[in-house]
Amino acid sequence: MTEVCALGELLIDFTTVKKDETGYPTMEAHPGGAPANFLAALSRFGAETGFIGKVGDDTFGRLLKGTLEDAGISTRGLIFDPHHFTTLAFVTLDENGNREFSFSRKPGADTFLSFPEVNYDLINEAKFLHFGSLSLTDEPARSAVAMAVSEAKRHNTLLSYDPNLRLPLWENKEEAKEQLIWGLKQADVVKISGEEVDFLFALNPEDGAKHIMQEFKNIKLCYVTCGEKGAYFINRNAFGFVPALKVLNVCDTTGAGDIFGGSAMFAFLKTEKAPEELSEAELTKIVRFASTSAGLSTERAGGISSVPSFEEVTARMKEEYNEDF
């Protein structure tokens, strides 16, 4: 039985390896896409997962299908599009070392998933359906997400959501805010970044976490990640902050937030509790596991390919917190 399925983009991330003397980058291709990175963490730790989405019937699309299968993620819900190319994302660094994203997605195959193509059997058998905002940028994918969310609610499948804002993919900021808020109104569990909290609510991460729980009564558990600083957690019982893992040799932060989300979901499922029932101690342990996993992933390139093993994560937790998982 599938424990978690995810609907959304599956793409190739091209990350900068070096630049020549005129500033042009040499790039390296890695499999990615936020929902796929999320599932990769869950699958790496032993959870049963499935992906729902569309790629081009091209070299990259076929490579990505193989990557999911190698990662132990079911591809029953993966569709090949003969008319549109697999989406490509190009990740470069600005003068301050911050990531900038450029996309070859005008249009990309992932935006053409229609609701009749969604594998509803995967959704109906899963404990969670995970989705993100990149599938809300264009039709018909936007309507496919809405139908999938409706089907999940009808079958009491819980909903996990990551806003994962990428402004270049939206027509304007107003449309982005409207759709990101729509996602928040559907979800039971949310993983959101401090930058996204600021974009949506003009609040700092701590106040944003509290605001989300007050404003969106459907949300039962929320994580607000703050990169190298750490992450807040909040539900109806508890609120707290866990500092990030100290990482000395950061290689690539692409996908770290997704890996945090998937790792937190894995640790949460192990509790066999409802998200609103978790205590402060339980949530602290979940976020420590997720932060350790995400931190270790930044020492390697890529998203899907950078997920550490369960043994690596638990050994580092023992070292950092003197805590068994």
C-alpha cells in the first residue's frame, strides 16, 4: 500500500559547476522537482511512495522515470507527453551566492497533466497526498490538482502542501499569492519557508507560523524552515524552534527544503499519531531528524540524488543530540 503519493513537477535541474572568464556557467544535470525530491527522502528511508505527473516523451523524461524506479518510487501515475518537452530548471548563483532560477517551461510537459490522467487509485490508497504550488501556475495542471485534492478529501486522504514559490513561473505576484493561499486552505500539513511567509504575509518566520495556525483552521501541523538557521514547528499543542544542522562543506542547497519536508513526513508517520496530537517533544524529534537529513543533503549535488541514508542521519543525530531515533 502506498503511504504517500505526490503530484507535480518532475524535471531536470542544471546546476552551476563553474564559470568561465566571461561569466558563462558550466552546468551539471540532476534529476529533481520538488514533489519528487520529497518522495525520494521518504522512499530512501523505507516508506512506500508513488508519483503522479507528466514528463516529455524524450530522453530526459525516460531518464527521470528510471530515476524514480531506482529510488523505489512507484511510476504508476507517470504519464509521457509526446507533444511537450520535459521541464528544465537552470540554477545559477548571484554575486552574493544566492540561488537564481531560470526555467525552460513555456510550456513544459508537467503543466499539461489533465485531471482524467491523474491516477486516483494511488490517491485513494495513500495516507497522504502531497502537492506544491508549481502545479498551480498553468492549466490544465491547476484543475488536475484541484480534482486530486477533492478526491483526497472524499477518501479521507490527508493533504501535505509546500508553496515552493518560484516567481519567474507566474504571470504576476497577485496570481501567485492567490494560488499559494488556495493551497494553504486545502492542506492538513504544511512545509513553508521563511521567504514564502514574508511574501504572503509580510511576517517573520515565528510570527508567520502562529498566523498560519490562527488563520487557516484546516491546517493541523506547520513547519516554517529558515535555511541554515533552523525551523519552527507548530500545531494545536506545541510551538518550538530547532536550530539547523551545522554543515561545514555545503555543495548544493537545491532540494534541501523538499528533503526536509519528506524527512519530516517519514518521521511523523513513524509516530502513528494524528498531526494535531503531537507533543512538543515529538515534534522536536521530528524536526531534528528532518533538519539533519536536509543538512547532510547539502553536502552533495542535486535533489533526488542527495538524500542521505537513514543510517547516516541517525548516526549524525546521535552525534549532535545524543539521541536515538
